[in-house]
Amino acid sequence: MSLLLDSVFIGLLQASPLILAAMGFTLIYYLNGFMNIAYAESVTYGAYFAILFNVVLGANFYAAIGPSMLLSGVMSVAVYLAIFRPALNRGVGPTEMIILSVGVSFLLRYGLVLVVGTENLFLNEPPIRYMTFLGLGATNLQLAALVLVFLVAGLLYWMIYNTGLGEQMRGLANNQELAMASGIDPHRTSVAIWFIAGCAGGLSGVFSGVFTQVTPYMGWNVILITMLVTIVAGIGSVRGALVASVVAGILTAFITLVTKPLYAEVALLLAFIGVLTYRGARTA
């Protein structure tokens, strides 16, 4: 029982950035119908914006979270308006859009490298206190990250299924022509969704960076697991992405506690393959 509780708790801590990345990635896919590999850079740039505010300008870590997240959203919108929207308006297909997004990802990543270099950077953590509850221990920073991430994830979920913007997004995703005939502005809705998805990725990057280190490749290193979580969840399902990312975190934590981290990564990939194979067999 103790091992199970530890796995669940540690898994939730580990899954918190992944939850946001998976939800943001899913929002863009659900709206525009292609896997945006360049979403990895929303995660990376979120961490570097935090470096700017927290390390360069000397702001408190918690004070740096908001502007870093918002700037990631602005960057996401800028990339959408400059590159992806013109391509979508020209009728570029999903496969070509994926290839385009890979190119955009490389452009953003190595453009960042040209400006800041490849040196690993570290955020200035707030004063750390170790806290325990029901025999489970974590730092105040880990608990703050967990609470904030799940709060934002809950707000995203509520926005998608209970607001006018969410209804417009679902309408555009299901039938764009019918949605436009109903008075929905596709450009305004798309800009709002890309901004929200960028903010989610940026926040994911901030907490990924503070728990490890900030590198130009950090977003690229997590995009595969983000894609796997999204695919297993059922592409386009924000609800599924939330559940799948939590399960992935708990499974990884459990295997890490009883074996080695490498085995956890292999087991997670095997689990994803098994789920996809089984689901394919059920639907074949």
C-alpha cells in the first residue's frame, strides 16, 4: 500500500508538466487537424522566458510564472499567424503540415541557440521547505506546481466544455463551413486557442525547467511522450489527454521505485504500444 501511495503521489508530481503539454498539444490538433511538432518550442521558450524574468531581471520565481506563460502564448499566436494560418488557408494537407511544423521547430530551436547558446541554465528557486502529509513528503515548490498545474488544467477543461469559446472551437473542429455559417469567426477562435495552448506549453516549460535544468532541447525531449499520450488518449480528446498523462506519470513512478528509470521508460513505451495495438484490434 505504501508503494502504491508513493507511486501515485510521485507520479502526479512528475505528470504535472506533461498534463499541460498534452492538453495544449491536443487543443491545436483538435482545432486544426495536424500534429504540431513545433509545439515543443512552446515548452522550451516558456522556460527561457522564465530565465529572463527570474534570473536576468531578478524577479521572484512565482512572479515570473505569469509573464513567462503569457509570452509563450503570444509566441504561439505569432507563429500561427506568420506560418501556419497561411498554409492552412492554402489547403495544405495534414502530412505536409506536420513536415512544416518540424521545420518550424528546428527554426525556433536553433534560432534560440544562436541567441543564448547551448549552455544549460538554472532557475533561481524560491526558499524550499520540505512538507509531509499522511506519510508522503514533497517540497513546497513541488506542491505549488502540482496545485497550479491541476488548477490550470481544470480551467482549460472547463473552458472547452462549458464556455462559448469552447463551443466555437468544437464547432470549427467538427464542421468549419457550418460553424462559419452560424456566425463563428474562425480566425478569432483559432488565435484564442493557439494563445491558450501556447500558455499551457509555456507553463509546462517553466515547471519542467525549475525541477531539472533549462536547455534549448528540453521541449524536443518531451514532444514524443506528449504525442504518445495524445494518441493513446484518442487524438483530439482533451479529457483523455488529462487522464492518459496522469496514468503515464503514475506508471513511470511505480516502475522507477521498484526497478530503474530506464526500465520505466521502456515499460511506458511498451504500454503505449500495447494500448494502441489492442485498441486497433478492437476496432479492426
